Amino acid sequence: MLGKPLNLFVFELLFEQEFNRYVYVALFDDRVCPECERWANTPFTLAQAKDTFPYLEVTDFGLYPHIHQNCRCIMLPVVE
């Protein structure tokens, strides 16, 4: 594959200017793991998220960090 995935490239072009910050959202139930709990409510820029989470997935609904198998967390834009 050449360069970055197309969906990440398009996401950067369309949304990086509009949304400068994202917040890590964990589901606090009996299945939350210590790693997800650690990142909860942490703000990131898109660049920081890409550097911190190597398996970051970009979708129309938000950023998925995939820090472990079956991770249910999401990163949502911070609207000011």
C-alpha cells in the first residue's frame, strides 16, 4: 500500500480544520479494562491520536483507537 489509507487522508482533509481536538471515551461498565480506563476523558489532537494509537481507525462516527482486542472505546470530536 502506498502512503496512508485513503479514509484517513480524506478525514484529515475534511475534518481536521473543523475539529482540532478529540476526547477518548471509554464505556464504564463491568468490562472496562485498566488501559481504557487510563485513557478515559483524555483530549488529543488528530496527530497525537495517530502517534499514540497505531491501529487508529477513522470512521464517519469517530476515531476508534483499538488499543486491545474487542476494544469498545471511541474518540469523539470536542465541539467548542
